[in-house]
Amino acid sequence: MKKLIAGFLFIYSMLIQSGTDKIVGTWVSEPTPQTGEIITYKFQDDDTMKMYYDGNELPAKEDITYIMTQLENLYKIEIEYVSAWNNMVEKIQGLIEFIDDDEIRMELFLNESDEMPDNFSNESLVFQRE
């Protein structure tokens, strides 16, 4: 029984890790429909990231961290950062779909609700690997 549980945990950790490995790198969005701004996310292999809006880095008191979990054909991402403006811990959830190795669809949900949508809305953006 212990071997079965250990095997399950190993496979589960590999599934989680595979999404994290795929996301590492710099991703640049298409211009946003509302403002035309370009969003850039730099995902590190230590589960930290940097966020840029039109080339300006989002200021944070501590490293911005992320966790990815595989759903069926999508990944759920949970991002946490401490705002440099008010020292509040901000938690953001989102969805990521790997279209191919160099293109993803992503949408972040900024609401405080515990229930995150399980599909993209018309607000999702396509990002290219840089």
C-alpha cells in the first residue's frame, strides 16, 4: 500500500512540475483590447515571476510567487504578491492553456470569490514566448 501511495504522489508531483517547466520563460501578450498595452510575464524556475505592463515592472515588496495545477486540458495558476503600495497580500487566480510550446492563452481573475471560472471569457489574451 505504501508503494502505491508513493507512486501516486510521484506521478502527481510530475504532473504539477510538467506545467511549471513548460511555463518558465518570458511571455509577451498581444495588445490588450481595452488599452492596447502589452503585458509581459517572466516565469522563473523557482516558482517566482515578474510582471510588466507596457515595460514597467509591477512593484512588489517580496518575490511574486506562483503555483500551477493541471486541470483537464488547462492549468490553474495562483499568484501571490505583496503590494509595494499598501503592503497588502494580493492573491490572483487564473487559467492557462498551452496552444503550443511558444504560445499560451491566459486569463487572470482579480475577484475575491473562492470560485474561479473553469473556462476562458472574451477577456483572455494570447501570449508568445520571447
